[in-house]
Amino acid sequence: MSGIHLIGVDVAVRPWRPPSPSPLPTCRCSRVGAAAVTQLSGAASLFQEPGQGCVPRPSGSAASRRRRRPSGRRQGGPSRSARPTLSLGNSLLPRPWLDQRLLKEHRRSGPLIPFPRISQDMTKRPRRNRKSPALRAAFQETSISPANFVLPLFIHEGEDDAPIGAMPGCYRLGWRHGLLDEVYKARDVGVNSFVLFPKVPDALKTPTGDEAYNDNGLVPRTIRLLKDKFPDIVIYTDVALDPYSSDGHDGIVREDGVIMNDETVYQLCKQAVSQARAGADVVSPSDMMDGRVGALRAALDAEGFHDVSIMSYTAKYASSFYGPFREALDSNPRFGDKKTYQMNPANYREALIETAADEAEGADILLVKPGLPYLDIIRLLRDNSALPIAAYQVSGEYSMIKAGGALGMIDEQKVMMESLMCLRRAGADVILTYFARQAAGVLCGMGSK
């Protein structure tokens, strides 16, 4: 008989032997021992130390006589005593072919078999660093604060705030009153960065988007107002033609439907300069035209705006998560889609090409859009660039969390905070999110105010 030494107990593996007329051992361990023995492979199973096992009942007890089965072969196969067994002390434990009826009987009559415990020498126990709130806080690798948030604001020419149906809790803000109130509330919880998105009247939209660089347009007027009331806030602007285009595309559309690259970049340069002249701190080209970052940098520098930063939408994917945003601005393409200039969601390495180009052309911040479905892209940019990385938690991500919370399927606040922490953990330095004010309230201990 060969055997192994297991936690101070000699465990021997008995080879299979033909059926014998000897009766089963009387210890009840032999009938339900498989519950305590998992497998005998490698380091084998786990048992309690010697002396803690159950004691076999006397063979003459009434209980053992009731439970004793006749020996020998049964019809259809060998008897239970003929099966390969493990020897543990004075009792025989059958291999794990557990009779469910016997297991139920064992549960009714109480635990007779020692409960397995881990007794091997474990030097590494990661749970030690998670055993108290203080330790968990001390070893937390990622942090988040209101300073990491940029709050997108939808603005329009009207005086009243108009709710956006697909984005609960978001409004098209009247640029004179509702906007100022929203910025004041955000600053109260520590959010000091904002990005503006205009809802332009249809009457002002043209194929070439000339309203985009009107110095007295909605965005320049709003920038001047905000800088007058809150001079220390950071204002990001969107540089793209889709809010101003009668075609709904980010660029100028040729008669045959082609989006013209260089002609669009020329318009974008005038738009960025107009925004910088009004007081914008960061211009953000979201159009995905080739060469636009270098052209914008040259145009801004030529006008003396050397300190105006460029946050490039480096990896902006042709995503289906933008639907609620386009409803908010009424900026859906009138035909086709944006796949000839926005990136294919299936592509990963292509983001490196865009990153290298934007860095070389003078971008100050690199942005990934959408956010949570593209955590791998955020990490890719983080690992391959020393520039700050931004992530845009887009309207579809926001609306899904809001809808799930409203239906009671998820805890909205917890999922909101987890999603933002995930974006930070992936490598985002700043996060554009419609949750900015709500999340900052949570971080400041003010709940969802």
C-alpha cells in the first residue's frame, strides 16, 4: 500500500480490489466522507488535525445496524466497499461518488465529519490589506476629485431652460440666466471646468457653417459672459462644424457627398481664433479632419494666442453612443454617417497613428471618445504619451445609467461613481461627464444635490 503524509495524518491510497464479503465500517464517516474529501491530486485534500475526527460507533449499536448495508456485489456493479477508497486513521472514506440520499441524512443528523480547513503555510494573503476601511483607503491606487471633471453645457438663444428628453437631468440652458445658475451650482461643489455646446437656430445653418466663426455668435457671447462673472473658471470650446452645418456633418460636404478635409480645416481655424478672441482657455477640435491640430496651432499663434491650449479629440470613434447628444443639439447628419472621418470601433492600433500625429502637430491634451466602452484605448494612449489624457463619458453612457437607476435595476449613484473611477484608473486625467455636478456633490458629502 502506498501513501502520502498530509497535514500530520497518514493518508494511504488503497488500490481497487475485488468485492469482499467484509461488512462496511461502522463509522458514519465512511458513508458521507466524500463531503469532506475533494480530490487526491498534487497536494491532495484538506483535513483537520489529528484527534479532531469523529469516533466510529460501536458495531453493535442500533444506529449502525439500521444503516449497515449487506456486503458483496449489488446488481449492476460492485458494492460500495469495493470502490477505491482513502484510508484516514481508522476509517475508510469512499471516493467522491456521494449518494445524495445519504448526504441529506447526514445534514439532518448534524455534522459528524470534520469541516475541511486551510492549514497549509500561506505567506501571501492579499486580504490582509483589505481588512479595514482605513487600510483600504491607505492602499487605494486611484483617486478622483471634482478637479478631474469637465461639465458639458448645452446652450441656446432662448431665455428658458429646455429639458432634453433623452438625457434626464440635462437641459438646453438659456445663455443669460440658466447657464449662470448651473455654473454657480457646479462651482459650489468644486467643478471649475466647462465645455460649451451650442444649439444653433436652423436659420443660421449653412453648408459651409459660417456662423461658427461669428464673433458675436452664441458661443463667443457666452464665453465673454462667463469670463466676466467667473474669471477663474476654465472654458473649453468645441471646434467642429456640425452644429452650424445644414448637412449635420463635421465638415463641408461636396456635391457628391464627400467630406472635404482641407476646406473644412480652413473654416475650423477661423472658428478657433474667434473662440480664443472671446476668452476661451482650451479649444477642442472634435471634427477628426487630418492635419487640423497643426493648422489650429499655427492660426492661434499667428493671432497671438500662444497660451490657448488645444485638446484634440485624438481617438473619436464612430460610435452609436452619441444618439442623445445629437438630439440635444439637433445635429444628426442629414444623410449618410460619419465613418469616413471618425474611427472604426473595431480598431485599436489606429489610435497610435492619431496620437503620434496630434503630438507632433502641437496638441496639449489627447481625448478618447466614448469613455467606458473604450477603456483599452485610454490605457493605450496613457502608456504611449506623456501628455494629459481626457476621456469623454458620452451621452449614451450617461443616459443608460440614468435609465437603469430610474427603473431600479442598478444603484445609480454607486454605478455613476464606479464608472468615473474606472475612467480614472484606465489613465484619464480629466473626464468630460454630464455627471460632473452630481458626482462632485457625492465627493463633497452632499449626496446627489
